[in-house]
Amino acid sequence: MHDSSWLISIGMVTMFAMFLSPTRAPAAAPRNAAPVLPPIAPLAAPPIAPPAGPPIAPPSTPPAGPPVAAPAPPVARSPAQLDALLARYDRGTPDERRTLGPEIDAAAAQRYAVFSRLYWYTDLDEAKQAARRLHRPILALRMLGDLRADLSCANSRLFRATLYANAEVSAFLRGKFVLYWSSEREVPKVTIDFGDGRKLVRTVTGNSAHYVLDAAGHVLDVLPGLYAPRVFQRELARSLALADRVRDLPDPERVNAVVAYHATAAADTDRAWQKAQGVPYAPGRQLLIGAGETESDLARAQRATMSKRVMEIPDLKKIGMVGPGELPEDDSAAWSAIGQQMWNIQRAPQRIPLPPQPGSPAIAPLVLDAASRTLVSWLHNAGPADQRATPAQLETMLGRLEQHIVADTAINQFRLRQAIHRQIVATRQLDFAALNAWIYGAVFATPSSDPWLGLRARTEFSGLPGDGVVVP
């Protein structure tokens, strides 16, 4: 799946605006504790009300001009250095925090690290040493571009906002893994110039995967693309159990155990898909299904008249007897309904009109926690004041984003990851470089042999000399 100049995701997730440096409250937060969100000045438009849970400060008014680029990483980075910077950040004034933000990003090797508080290695040998010392597996992010840059690939930007900023996921990653990221290649960028000074800068064609590696760098598991935080943590917990089982095994036994794990996972996924049969969904719906909605009068009437095939209730369907490969990837309503069924993701009971009407009740968060909900809203409104979304638009954006995340989770789990399970079983290939090359070529359809990433089709006419190609 590819993103475009207007839409970026591994499946269907909406493009975010450029990020700006956040600030944080003065509160000591060790790296093994849940991160603290920043108390920052409110937007010109009233912010959305946060969900129940820890108090969340409203989003800030972004500074004028483009976001500050992260500086080059210091010569000697370390988790202790990041801890010291975060401690200074927590004690600092708002101005001091703004100054420290880029330095923290450089120390962490991740943009917006004041939210995630995650330390990333960028050298695999150093990550392996840390993994051996701490007796932990490595969570290796493979991506396009640079995790420290605003314009990294689409998936990585979504990871930063919806996974790494999630309080539970962040604490889980800090306590269980050694984190490492590397770049597959530079991320392609496109600029749309409107001719009057206005421009849109986007990235195109960028997919990422999280690999679970043992301390020697052998692949144990792979999660391709974006997952909902709850499912991401659940699947990584299973990978952790596998890592514990194979840690001290000789190579032949380790390979056998990992292959058996993937064979079992593939069979379990096939069985889980059977639960999708009969799942109700409303085609074209752009929100997740609320608790009780499938038992509403509409659903009961639809079931009562199904045999008559009446036309009065055309907007409630059920997933038929199809395989994951037969369901269109762009049917986010169907895929998100499957994801809700598989992982028991339900909205708080309330009636949401289809489509939402003015004055509809607020959409309760289902996928994003309070931290990510605040961060995403803040990022979405980081542009000029006259371009910011209204509170109602923010609610709609959040509801649609959550649906897209659940849809992507289902697609990635039942199509992409299932292909990876079967490849590992068939080839017993656990070498990172070899498996990664196969994933980018066969699963993401962006092989390294294609320097244009599928963007320069020689069978289509553009009307431009040489298709508008410029080469060094």
C-alpha cells in the first residue's frame, strides 16, 4: 500500500500536518514511568475535552514559522544523557523547555521525544550490546527517512503520534525492549506549489515495520505497518514470550522454535478470520461502530427483512464468506468492523447519527489514549490560526483516524503479517537483511531494485519530456 501527496498510510490513515516541539510540565518522570503530557497555552479555538483519566492540558499555540529541525545527534549519546536532559526539561520554564526540545530529540534519536521519552539506538552493534547486557530483545524499526525528521515516512510519523506517545505503550517499550531504528532509504518527497507563495510538502510511498530481534540480531517476529496501540502491545508481549523461550537455545533449536511459533501463529490467524464471517458493518461509514449499535433497531429490522431483500435498509451489510485477500483494502468500514470484532474495540454506548450531524454528541475515544489524543489534536492544528480545525472538526478527525487505525490493524494482521508468517515457515529465513529485503519487495511492493519506488511507470503517458524526471 502506498501513500500519496494527499493521503499517507500503509492502508488508509489520514495525513498529519507538520509537527511542532511540545512542552512538558515540571514533574519528575523516570524513563520507566508513564510519560507526563505538557501543560501548554490553549489554542485560539477551544480545545476538545480530554477523555477520562489523568488530567491533560490543552494543546499549545504553535510558534510562528516552520518547526525547528532536529540538530545532528551529539557525539556521545546514551540513555543516561537522555534521562538528564528530560530531568532538566521537567524542571524548566516553558522557554527552557522549548530550547531543550531539539536537544532531547537529538539525544533520543526521535522527533518529539519529550512525549515518548524513548531512547533509540541507531547502531545495531550498540543495540546488540545493550540487549545482551539487559537480557532484552531488540525492537528494530525499519523505515524510510530519519526518525528525527518531521518528513520521515508516513508510518513513522503515525507511530510517533499514536504508538510511542501512548502512555502504556511507551512504558512497555522502555521496560521490555532495546529500541533501534534504521532507514531502508530516503523517503520521497513532493512539493505542490500553488504559485502564490502557498505550498504543500508531503512524502509519498513509505512503509515501515517493527522487527523483534534477539540479542544476536536474528529475527523473531515482525509487525508490518501501523497497529492500534492495544493490539501492538499485545502482539509484542507474545514476541517477548518467544524471546524468553529461545534466549539460550543453540541455533538449530532456536530456528525450530521460531518457525514453530510462526506456523502456530499462521494457523491461529486463519481460525481468527472465521470470526469475521457475518460481522455487520455500514458501507461508507467513517467512524467505528459504537457499543450497541449493531443491536439497534436498524440492525434488528435488517435481520428481520434480510430474506425479503427489501430496499428500505441498504446501509447495513455483513462480511461474507471471503478470504482476507478478497476484501478490498480501501473498504475501511468493513476492515474496521473486523478489527473491532477481533480485538473487542467498542465505543462507549451512545447514538451517533450516520453520518454525524451538527449537534451530535462527542465521539468517545476508542483507540487513542489521552496522551495521543491531545498530541494528535495539537499537531493537527499546528498551522496558521486561520487554518485550524474547529472543535467539531477535531472530533470528526479523531473519530475517522481511529477507524483508519483499526482498519489498518486488521489489514496488516490478516494480510501482510500472515504472508510473513508463511514466508518464515516456508523458508526458515531469520536473517534480518534477507527477510527485510523480501518484505519490502513482496509485501510492501517497493523493492530495492526499483529506485523510483513504482512512481515512474514506463507504460503511462504524462505529457512531460522524459516524464518530468530530473537526475543528478
